[in-house]
Amino acid sequence: MSDLSHRLLETLAGLNVPVSSIDLANQLKEDHQRVVGAIKSLQGLGEVDVNGVRRVLIEVQQQQKTDWVLRDEGQEIARHGSHEFRVLRMVVDGKSKEEIEKGFPFADVGLKKALAQKWIEYDKAAPGNPLKATKKGLEVAVDEVGDSLKRLEAGDSAAVSENVMKDFKKRNLVDKRDITIFLVSKGPDFTTNVSKAEADLTVEMLTKDAWKEKKFKDYNFEALGAPPAAGYFHPLMKVRSEFRQIFLEMGFVEMPTNNFVESSFWNFDALFVPQQHPARDVQDTFFVSDPAEATSFPPDYLERVRTVHSKGGYGSAGYNTEWSEAETRKNILRTHTTAVSARMLYKLAQQKEFTPAKYFSIDRVFRNENLDATHLAEFHQIEGVVADYDLSLGHLIGILHAFFNKLGITKLRFKPAYNPYTEPSMEVFSYHEGLKKWVEVGNSGVFRPEMLLPMGLPENVSVIAWGLSLERPTMIKYGVDNIRDLVGHKVDLQMVQANPICRLDK
């Protein structure tokens, strides 16, 4: 049991009437809240007899009381006296008005109040009209303001007159406050010799037989156990779920994206990316060493892709460069989910009769990037693909407006861009109200005939597509400045638990 609890019991031992927690705090010269804590601790220390009846050490009644608390200026006055009384003392000590104003932060209020009380006055007979104490100030002046604030600080608000209290409120020296107090009295089993009941049986108690002399808290065997810790959705998954719902509302079908390891054929060559393209360099791509090569490709399709790259076809001159099958067999960590789109479009082309399709995917891609506040080597790509007859750039712009409207993004602009597998290509910009400028939110385009026709799709079938990252909108949505605070070993798990579900302004 704490020293404060012992002192509190000793104080109660000499009393035969209930005493308030405020009076106890004043007698013990302790903070009221500490005394309240000691009272509650003593309430739980009564022993339980053989019949399960708890002995009552102290009896406590809770009451609500309206009291006054001193503000900072009021505490200053309670400690050092009122401003006017301090000015009076300074004038008596011979200080000039200039010295008072220079050395006393409350000089303006003190001078005005002391002059109004006629404790001081200007000596008009002396040169410069200096301040002097009046007869009233020297013989009658009493610091009623300072004394009253001291009584208030001690909890004796009844000793302060109503007029004085109105003045205190007008001067913003006090605040009204509702406080909880406790009336404490000795219980039928009161004693000053109390030991705290033990909550746990320790190894030391067992080895030294100390448990025989200990008192233990009773256990509530009907109490519910602590709920087990549950998992929480990461902010990325919350935003992903919202994007997924938007695609499903628009009639899209989700593509399977569970193959992180992809061959260079589906990741690059099938998309009409030249084998000499910088994206294939080890600085941008993670190459897999085991297994280093893929072995299974559609042979006819592989040959058509080789031909359109090296010699051209379907109205295209191709790249007119040597095409290496060894290069296309290399296994990599996929650099974009467009490799999945290529597989799905090839599968669509093998149907006996073409049927329009709308696909989407949201999954991880990997690039050999330098890590910084906005770049990771592993991130998510959101991709939408529409295949239908005679689609044009106008259809792409229209569906992009419909898609981004569902995200709550209504102001869009489009800028021509270059992608190896789309022509025409467009970057998508949105006006950011907070930044007051246009920012890039995605990329888009119409897949090239050199990509689609070797797959076996009809000549009048066009495929439009667009993509954006998942991390950027998530960072904006949840106010994350550094992407490494969102993904990786530095993630704050409390942030994951505390953030609400995602609701886009659609």
C-alpha cells in the first residue's frame, strides 16, 4: 500500500464524521486527484471472509460539486498579491511610474486599479507629477482580491462575496468547473493496518512458502476473457477494394494475376516491345535465375510475333532487327500487369466467334527502381481493358471520363504520349483542387495492330486500355507523404488499425 494511503487512513482514524476528498487533499497537502486515487485503492483492499462477504474498510459517497478554478493570472495573484496592491507597495518603496512599467508585466492594470481605489495619486505639487501613496493607501488598503483568490485556491469559495466573484469573472481570473468529490468515512471494519492483496501467485512465493502469509485478491471466474487480436485491412487493400467495386459496377471481369514470374515473351514481345528496348535492361527489370527460362509457348503465335518484330506485317514495317528466341525465353518478375492482358486477349482470340470483353486487374508489379519517398521496387498497377469492334480514341476518352467520374475525379485533360504497344497513347491529367494544378493520374492508349493481329483477333476489333498506380491514390486518400510509410518494414501497425475504410467521392 502506498504512503499516501497510509497517511489517509491515519487521518481518518482521528475523525468521527465524513470528510470530503478536497478537505483531505488540503490536510495532506496533496493534489486532489492523487487523493481520489488513494481513496479508490483503499476501497478495493477490504478482505473477503470465508462466506465471501467483503469487509468494508472505508465508506465512500460520490457527489458532484460546482467549484471555481484559478486561471493563470488568478494563480499569479494568489501567489504574489493583486496587481494594484503590488503597485501600491512599489510606490511606497519609492519606485517611479517608469520603473514600475518597465519591471512589472501587469503594471497597466495595477496602476489603473490602484488609482481607482485611491490608494495612489499623482503629486501635482512636485516636479514631474510623480506617484505617491495616499493616506487611504497607507492606512486602510487591504488586498481583498489577493486574499479572496487564495481562499478560492484552497477550495473555500463560500468565503468569497458575490460582488467580488463577479469582478473576478469580469477580469477573467477564474473559471467555473464541475468536479466530483468523495465523502469518506470509516467503515465497520476500519483499520490502519492494511496490506495490499496479491494478484498473482509467483514462483518466489511457492519456493519460499511465502504464499501462506499472503492475502490474495478474489477472482471473478465468470469474467469474459480479453478478445483475441484480429487482423486489419491495410490501407492499400481498402482502396483496392473500392477500385475493384468500381470495375465490377461497370461490367468488367477480373483477370487472374497470380503469376508474378513471367516470361519475357508475354511481358515484352507479345506487346510489340522491341528486344532492344531500355525497359529490358537489368537496370529496369528483375531477371529470375532459377528457372532462368520459360519453355512453353504457343508455337504458331511465337512465330507470328517473331515475324512482325523482325520483318513486319499487318501493314507494319516492324523493327527490322534480329529477333532472339533466347531473349524471349528469359524469366523475369513482371514489370506490368499488361502481360496478363496479353494472355487474356490471346485466349479471347482463340474463340471460334469473337465476343466483346471488358477486363481489369489490380496486382503487384516489380521494377528495379531506386527507392525514395515516391518510388518502390514493388508496387501495384490498376489496369482496365476493353475489346470490341471498331473502338476509337473517342471511345477511350468517353470510358475514361466514366471511370474517373466514379472515382470522384471530374476535371480531366489528355496529353499525347508514347508507349511501345499503344498508338495513339495518352497521359491522363486531373486538376488537383488542393495543389491548384494539373497532376498526372494515369496512362492510356489503343493497342497497336502489331500486337493484336498476331494473336488472331479480327481486323476490325480494337482494344483500348488504361492504367494507374494504387499507391498514389492511397497516399492522397490517407495523407501519407512517404511511400515507405505505407509499404515495407517501416509501416506503423497502429496506422493500419486506425485508418477508416475507404470511401471515394463518387
